Amino acid sequence: MSDTACAICATGLPVPVICTSCTAKIRRDLDTVGRLRAQLDPTPGRTGSAGRASGKPGSRPPANLTIIAMADIRSRFRLTDDGEADPDNVTNVDADLLTEARLVIEARRLNPPMRDVSDSLRILNIHLDWICSSDRVDEFAAVLAGCAQALRSVLRDWPETSVGRCTAAHPEREACGGPLRLAYDDHRVDAEVAPTPTHVVCGWCGDAWALQADVLLAMLRVVRPKAFPVPRAWACQVTGCNPDTLRQWIRRGHVTSYADEQVNLVDVLVRVGDTPGAAE
């Protein structure tokens, strides 16, 4: 029996260097970095490609220096005279991505064009399988996680709160137990219509549950989440609940309703199960 373990988490089985869970996390972090890097916009009064600051044009803040530093390959991590990290340090996303891409190019003796951060991301995506098998994959994972964290912070792009714990099989315990979060394939923003989740994804193993009516109901019965907000019409559609009945339950306080007119699907499921004839 081998004592070898994953080079990152030191608990999973290496395939061949890191475990499948750590590989999945690296892929998610790289996807996150690619998606959020495209949204960086230092223009005054903006936080991203679709975010605008409130207030009159003359009162908007100056250009976002944090974003400028993140997107400038000349930015570098600095130390104070005491040898401590400078409190004004910013994660230099473009510089970090360029460095990682160049390490891949040198190790694999490649000669691709490197014009901007898009080329760096392209190199990392194309050679990700090789990176995950290299002897410095733990360093790459740390850099990538730092870039993803920094981009999420400046763009205020945080994942949904957990709606339950993952029940997927795990080699070392009864179940994975990771946080299940709502995810959306449709990223359009409509101020008048709340977005509808399309699937649920585990934050640890990446296992996904498609939000089809039968799959959704089975998942909710197993994971027993605390809250699962969805539009009222959609809740009626997947549970078969009569809209008038749902309105009565909301009025009586049996079903939690939110300011954006969504309802807690878990409450609806409980009431439907306890009330014969609630369906249309």
C-alpha cells in the first residue's frame, strides 16, 4: 500500500500528482479568473463590465486604482523596510497569470504569441492537464486561488450561500459533505425579474444537480437545505401547487416570502406534502 497522497490537500489519492477534487477546484478557479478578468474596468464609477456607481456624474469616485494595479503587468508585490508585506499590496492578477504562462512555455519549449492577458489565460487553459501533473502544481493552485479571490473581492462576485451539504460518495467518509450552492447558466440581469437557478453545484467535489422538477425535489428531500429561494411561479410549476393556495400560505406565514417576491421552495414542499389537494 502506497503512502503517497495528493500534493495539495495531502488527503486524497493522487491522479497522478493531485486528487480529482483538487483538480476540479483548479479548473473552477481558472474559469473564475477568466470570467472575472474580462469584467475588470477601472473607469470612474464602474466596478465591472456591467456595474455602475450611484450618484451624479460629477460625484463619482476617481478611477479604481486597485483594478488598475491588478491589470498592470508592471505591478509587483512589495515589502516594507521591516520585511513585512506592504499594506497597500494588490494581487497582481495579470502579472501572476503572465508568469505562470511563461513557466509553462519555458518548461514545454513553446513559442506562442504573448500579447496580453488573454494569451496567458489561453496557454493555461490549453495546458491545464499538463500543469496538474507537474511537480509545481501546488504553487500554481495557490497563485490561481489568490487571483480568483482578489477578483471576487474587487468585483463583489461571491458565490451563493450554501443550500445544503453534498451527498456524493467519498472514498474516506460517508459522503462528500461539501456546500451545495445555487448556480445559474443564464447571467442576464433584469431588475424586475429574479433570476432562476438552473442547477446546484458542490463547492468541494463539483458534483452537480440539474434543476429539473423530479431531480430538484429528490435532491431537496435528501440534503434538507435551510432555505432555497425561487420565483413564485416557478415554485408552483415544479411542485404543482395552486398559485392561490401559495398566496394563502404566504399570508398565513407558512411559507417564507422575500422582498424580491421569491419564496422558500423548502417551505412550499413541506406544505404540499402535508396538504392533500394543494396541487392544481
